[in-house]
Amino acid sequence: MALSISLVVLLLIIVFMLVNKAGLKAGHAIICVLLGFYLASSSVAPTIDDLTTNVADMIGDVDL
């Protein structure tokens, strides 16, 4: 659960920065949010969840 909330906050910050700094229009950001919403309820959602979990685990296993 902590991973998903952290990822949501990170993605929210990225979208906010893209809207303010990179010229992303609010309409485009809304369409991206809607795409994410519909992807979450599709049959692809478990695959995306597994992918993000595996990437987070790989990042967590990196020793600096």
C-alpha cells in the first residue's frame, strides 16, 4: 500500500510539473488521468501492477 501511495504522489508531482513547466495543457493532463483510470479497471491492470512491483523491487535491491 505504501508503494502505491508513494507512486501516486510521485506521478502527481510529475504531472503538476509538466503542466507548469513543460507546457502540458490541463486538457491533456485530464486525458492522461482518464487513461490511467480506465487502464486500472481493464484486464491489463494486473500486468501493469506486476511490472511496477518488479521494477520497484529491482530498485530496492540496488546497493549504492
